[in-house]
Amino acid sequence: MTPKGHINLIPSLRAYFHTIPLVFLMFPVASQGRPNIAPVAETDLHTHAERLVNAWVQFDTAGRLLILYRDKFRRSQKGNWHLIRLTGPFTGELKREEINFSISQEPADPESTRRWDSLSARLLVSHDGSRAYAVFRGLVVGAKPGPPSSGAVRNVSVDSFLSLISFDLTAFRVFAPANATQHPNNLADEQISTKGDLLLLYSTDTDWKVVILDAFLHEIQTVNLSAAPLEKSGRSFCRLRPDLKIECPMQGQGDLLLGPGPVVQLAESTCKMRPGSSAFGIGKDETVKDYIIEADRLCTRNESGEEELVSADLLPRCRQGWSVSAISTDRNSALTSCILMDTFLDTFSYISQASLQLIDVVKLAVRTAIPLSTRHRSAVAVFHHSGTSTIAVVEDGTRLLVYAVAD
């Protein structure tokens, strides 16, 4: 399963920062299957994106491309984050709008190479395309005097932070910032409601708490739900849905659906939903034997948990399994990714394989394969309209490649 939301494809691993370009080790997985397609447009974004921070890429409901990134040359924290909006046609001259903003806290670490390891940035866009929320999570690590304790690598203090930004996408401006670091509980998930409000899911030893924030990032409601049906160790993979319900996978049985009413046990299904998706969506079906994936499929299910469609095996084989990376706003097209990390001499980590597949969600059929660079961090998004899927790939936050595939 992939991380929440539309994923940034290259894991934020410290070892990846030592990537070595060993050409003879790089084999794009897509070359084993369907022919690759070439981009219809390539654009230099003229950004100074921090390469150690994954850019976030997403289409809005109107087909405009949103890119969230950090400027590496701004030494102060004022205005060093950017949200770009690009309006097509992507094969011609693009209309570009940009917002500069800052967040209340950024990660810190006595070892500069570790600073960005903990940062997580996510952009959530409302269903009507009028609002967006950026959620930033990370760690502030400080050195403490004296040697580390027995068994510890460093003697440091560690504090977490949570920064929020609300955007008005109609006027394309920052609507409100907020520092939510002081909340006493642990943030387990974030989501956007069907009404366009920001939902934050917090967990305690006994309860769930859903905090609802409006466009001003003011708390307008809190919903408390009992976590009693689940052991604490089994709550790690629970996800908040836009309808304010919490869905928790159960090993060997149907998922649990927690809400204000009685607990609902969904029908047993191999269709594992993509984290953060709504009741209707696309999931995963993997057949594993002796820790090896023998078959890898996509599936859709209804609100009762019953499978509706199951795809053919997602060949060529991906050792770690194909992951759902992005879904178009009309749920017609999806991207699956295969990103494989290997090591050289047990010292260097590098990306050995990287590829996308475009999926027709209506038929759950693979349409085409798209190669990804093994030397750059890639973020992807897909938009479907008038019989064409538009795929955006942003490399290191600086270069945009656009692909177009007719139905």
C-alpha cells in the first residue's frame, strides 16, 4: 500500500541521498512489458526547489496543475515555500501563477544531512476546487550536552511540529496559516471533508478524535469516537474518510468501519482500499507466497466492501508490488508505480527500477507504460477529461514532463 493521498514516488530515505548513477544497474521495469510512450511536452519550471524535499503535484478539478515545493536558496523561513498553478494547454504556452508563503516551523537537526528526513508535506484540494490545505509535519531535533546514553547513537531532544496553511484557490492566495503543534494527542491522519473542511484525526489510548477546521483554520467541531473495538497495536493502518468515518483493516476478515453509530464490519474482501480514499474507489489485491508476490491486481469495491471489478495481473512483475500513485478527479484514470531500491557494496542505495502504468479504472485495464528517471525524485498526477488522460511528472521540483493518452 502506498502512503496517504497522491504519493510522491521516491521514498524520503537518507540512504537515497547517496545515489550513484550506475548505468549498468538501472533497468526500467516497463521495458519488460508494454512499449513506453514519449512526453508531448517538457518544461523547465525555473524553480530553485530543494532537492531533499519531495515536491507535491496534483491536478485540480479544472485540470490546472498545482505544484508545492520549497525554495532552497531562501535562508530565512520567510516566503521559502511556493505553490505554483499552471494552466494549459500543456503543449503550448502555460499560464503561471505563484504564491510565496512560510510555515510556522521547519525541521531542524544538528546534523544537516538529517534535517529533511522527517518532513512530510501534503496538499489536499476540495472536491469543488475552491479550497486547498497544506499539512506539514516534521521533527525539531536539538543536541543535548554530554555523551549519549548506553545504546543510543546521539544525545538529542526530539519534538514534533504540525503546521497548516489554508488556500483560497479562486483568488489564488493564502487564506490562513495555523500552528497546530500544541495539540496534546498524536495526529494519525488528515483528510478533506465532502464540504471542503479540513479533518484532523487524533488518537489516544482509548479514543479517536476528529477535529474539523474551516477555511480560516478555526476549530468548528470535534467528534469523539471510541477506539475500543481495536487493540492499540491494530490502529496504525486506520484511515479517516471524507464522510467522517474511520476505516480499519482487519487481518483475514472484513474492515471495521467506525463512526458515530454502531461499528460496522464490512464484507471480507481482498480489495484493500487506498488509504484516505472514499467508500467507492480503487484498491489492491496481492497474492503472496513465501514473501514473494505471485500476482498483483487492482480492484474496486462498493460501500459494503464487496468487490466489483478485479484487474488482470499487473505485469511486468514488480518485486515490491505495484502501488496506486494517483487517481484522476473523475476516477476514470489511475497511475500505478513500481519504485525499487537496491544497494551497492552494502553502502550506497540507488533506484534500480522506476516506472508508471496508466490504468483505465472503468475497465481496470493497463493502457500504457511510462518510464521514470532513476536519478531524480519524481512526483506524479493524472487528469482525465474529454477522452484523454493527461499525466504530469515533475522531477526534483524543477522539470515538468507531460504525457497525453487518448481513451
